[in-house]
Amino acid sequence: EPVPKYLFRIYCSLWQEFEDHEFSNEEAEKIVGRGDRYSNQSLHYLKKSGWLISKGLKTEDKRKHVNKLVDPMTIIRKIGEAGGKSIVITSKKK
């Protein structure tokens, strides 16, 4: 679904840095530059909106995640197909 302007800016900054590569919450925090709480909330809302795919790592710390941004063209296509309504993008199983 469409996201607020501030989330779109965060998505763009993350895309410039990582494109379609995986990244950690800590790496995202360095790009967002507003502290871990703000960064983690932003990632949560991007995931909830279907702009980010996040999976937990099998470690002792359950808060650790690996993130991957959804390709911008996929987002545009899904929003267009949904007529601007909510979209859900799921990760493809390998």
C-alpha cells in the first residue's frame, strides 16, 4: 500500500544503499540515522505495508532480523493492480 512521505524517503535511502541485497536492522539504523527505535519502527511499517521482507535469524536473540527491500517496480505494479488499496507481497520460497 502507499506509505507516508517520511517512510518513502527512508525506503529510498535504504534502496540506494542496499538495493536488492539483505541487510540487518543495525545496518539500516546507520542509514536512517535517527536511533534504533525510530529505525526499527520504520522497518516495521515498511514490512507491514509490503515494501520490506523480513525474516528472523535462528540465534539466541530473537530480535535479530535479515531484511530485504521489495523492488520498486514490483511495488508500483502491485499498487496499480490494487487501485491504491492495501497490497501484500510475500517472499518466494527457494
